Amino acid sequence: MADATFYFPADFKWGTATAAHQVEGQNTNNQWWAWEQAPGHIQNGDRSGDACGWWQDAEPDFDRMVEMGCNAHRLSIEWSRIEPREGRFDSAAVGRYRAMLLSLRRRGIEPMVTLHHFTNPQWLEERGGWEHTDVVVPLFARYAARVVKDMGDLCDLWCTVNEPNIYASLGYLSDHRMPPGLTNRLDKAMAVMCNMLLGHAAAYRALHERQSLARVGLAHHMRLFQPLHPSSLADRTVACLLDGAFNRDILNALLHGRWSLAMWRGRPPSPRPLRGTLDWVGVNYYSRQGVAFDRASPATLFARLVNMPDVPLSDFGYGDIHPEGILPLLKLLAAGRLPVYITESGLPDADDRLRPGFILRQLRALWSAVQFQLIQGYYHWTLTDNFEWGEGWRMKFGLYAFDASTGIRTPRRSALLYRDIIRRNGIDGDIVREYAPELVEQLFPG
């Protein structure tokens, strides 16, 4: 029997995703640059430095996107470049971003612009970052209004905030993973996450007021939490609690205008401004998370995070390889009846041994969701290896290998795989046999 071909819609968005601080270089006015200078914050003492050199010369990487056949790219605007001092906007920085967006457009690549991807201007950080509603929300709305005023002729697809749950948890709950480097401050973490949602809503309105055809959403990091022992009621309960706190609470706030009991202590600001502020929703998905009950871990809702048994892990134990785990998460979004973009997905894999199979398995799973008109596009993380925040340069997520000492990019086999998938606008048996023959029977049973 001939192999099937899993075709995607003709207008499907095939892209890659990047973040400004990770690729531009010399972002000296934000809190991450300051964080990198202190010993012990970044693996191996790495610093972003010149990163991938995009601020000076991003266009050759845009050409690499064209070579792969991409018709979309998600990039972020660095707030600290646009507004290096409070109330002072930099026309030269605006000009450089306009040049990038125009270069993408001329290459037939639609930009999705993210307004906040983990970095704050240092002047905002000194005022508490996202901790104070009355400070940050109007400032973020003003910034969004300025960006759409200066760049709205080149972009109408906007992502306001990237991963508010990750920003809050790694900055306020984990052990010095992200600035400001607080630990076990659940009160601040919840306030920050809620303020980022309120900032999203304020930016949504600012963008729509100035651009009638704006399409505005945010990128939500979602993770499949599974009990280590499915027969254990305790493990199942904590997995459910984490799913609610990490995945569902943000969606409920944005779709229904309701804070969960866990999201605020004390008297919260009204969540009503959140309703109706999504034109689409983005999903960042990387891995599944095993969960076991642990009475000694109240800060993580009495859950201990574990690896599922007998599942291969990506580099440095970043996560287990379970690309199909995105499907049950997408079902959570179906009730919202909104367009969905996979705004990030990938894995660190320096040898490129696991990435081809990950891409094929995930796109096969996404094909099922596409048939129900859920998924509008897929943005692979990432184009080239880059500065991976607290992990520095050691984690290699790129379709292209990147040598930070020379700037040389080398395509991995996964870049060629992605090119061939895009050219066919789908997955067929020939592609699977060439790049991951061990998956033929799994993807084409019978």
C-alpha cells in the first residue's frame, strides 16, 4: 500500500522564531545584560556579547529562511532599544527595526512581532519591573502604541508578551534562574504574571486603536503534566493542580476574565479588562513533565518534577522527547474558537540526532489538529543556535549550528528536513525514510 501524504493548508505559515536579546547582540540597556555580568548567573560564565550579530547584519539569516522556504518568522522588538531611557525614544533603533521588517517583507516572509520577550529596560527594572500594576501596565501600553505607530505599516501580526508563566516562575520561584533572581516568592510571582496579562490587555487595545486590522495574541508556554504513577491518586492530583496553575489559569483569565484563587492573594485588580483581548493564541511547547507527590514541596503545590521512565532526554536533561504531547494541550484551546499558532517548539540537540524525529512526529500530530482548522502556523525554535538565557551558549536549538567565535553557520540535517517538508507542504514516506527511517511504521502504520 502506498504511503499517505499529510498535506498542510496552502496558506499554512512555515516559520522560525527568535528573540531579540538572544540574536541581536550588545543589548546593554536591559536587565538581562546586567544579570549576565554577575558571576554565577550564566552557565560556564557565558555572556550574550555580540550574540548572532543581528543588530548589525541579520539579513544573511533572512536569506537562510528563504533557502528553507519559510514564509513566516517570529522576532521580537527590544524595548530597551526603542526606549533606552524612560520617555525617550530612539529613532535610530526604530529605523533599524523597520529595515529588518522591510527585509523580511521583501523576501516574502511575514513577520510576527513580539513586544516583550523576557527583557525589561534597566530603568523599568529599577522601578520593580512587572511587580507594580500602576507602573508597568501604562508604560507597556505606551510602548506598544509607539511601536505600532512607527512600524504598523510593516506588521499587523503582534505577539504582546512571551510566556508570562515562565517569566514569573523562573524569576521569582526558582533558584537564580532569571532576573531578579528571587526564590519561593509565590506572592510576587503571581502578581507579576497577572500584571503581564493586564499589560497584554492594555497593549491589545493600544494596537487596535491605531491599526484597525491588527491581529494580536500572546505566546503561552504549555506543558503536559503526567503523573509518574498513574495509579496513584496523589500523583494524579498534583499533576492536575500543576496543569491548572501553569496551563489553564492564564487561559481562563484571558478567555473568561476570571482570576483563579491561586493567582492572587489579597485584593486583586479587576480581571474584566482581559476579556476579548485575544485575536489568536500562541502555544510554546517543548516537552512533557512527569510529576510525583512530595509533601516537602509546598512551593510547587506539593509536586516533585521528575523524568518519565524509559523516555529519551534532550541535551543536559532539558526535557523528555514527547512531541505528541502537544495534542491534549491544544484541546484546551478548542473551546476558545481562536486561531492557534505554534509560536515555539524545538529541543536542544547538538548532534542533531533527535531533532529530525521530533519535528516529524510533532508535525504529524499537528496535522491532525490542522484538519479541525485549529492551527494556522508553526514557528520552529530556532533558526540558529543562540544565547539561551541562563544556559548560555551550551544548549543548541538551531536548525543551523552557530559558532559564536567565528559567526559561521552550518546547516544541520534538520534544516534540510524542514526545507523538504516546506517544499512538499507536508510529510510523505520519502521524507521519513530519508531523515528518520525508524519512524516509518509509526507514522505510516499498516
